[in-house]
Amino acid sequence: MIILPVFYKEKDMVITDRIAIGSTAAGAVMVKSPGGEGHPNMILIECNKGYLMCGYLNLEAAEKFGDAAVLVGGADFNEVLANPIKGMTTAARKLGITDGMTGHEAAMILNL
């Protein structure tokens, strides 16, 4: 099998970006739903000490592996950062993330 390099653009199914988290940046990946409008996208924002993830990804698995992970809903990167968190792993809680924070507040802690 030959795998060719692919360069993604906004219209493509996978979007990668660097987003501002305070004075730092984090890697962000969105896999657009093949179901189209009305179907949720798969989103992951990777910070220095852990990550924010959407509901498609498994919080229990993140807990099992000891990851500092925070569950946040949203259809795009801005919504994930603006919305309140829905859950977190023990490792994320130990870093200082608390219930009621937004995704951005949690990302600020995860990206220290």
C-alpha cells in the first residue's frame, strides 16, 4: 500500500490548527462528521499536560490510561473553549481543574 501525503484545507474532513490558549498555543484537531449538518464533529485540543475532548472520545479510557482529560461539548474549537466542561479525569482534577470551568479555563491549566 502506498500512502500519499495529504494537505488539508477547511473544506476537507480533517482540520488541524494551532489555537491561542492565553499567551501559549495548543494543537487542535477536528474531524468533520460525514453525516453533515446537524451531526457532531470529533474534536480534540491537545495541551502540554493533557487535552480537551468531545463526547465522541472516551473519558473512561482516558482515566484508565492516567491522562489529564476534560470532556467539553461544542461544534467547533471556539465552542469547546467557551462551553462549560462536562467531566474530567482524576489527573485533570489533580492539576486544579474544577466543575463549572469553561473549556478555555481548563485549557489554561492544561497548557501551563
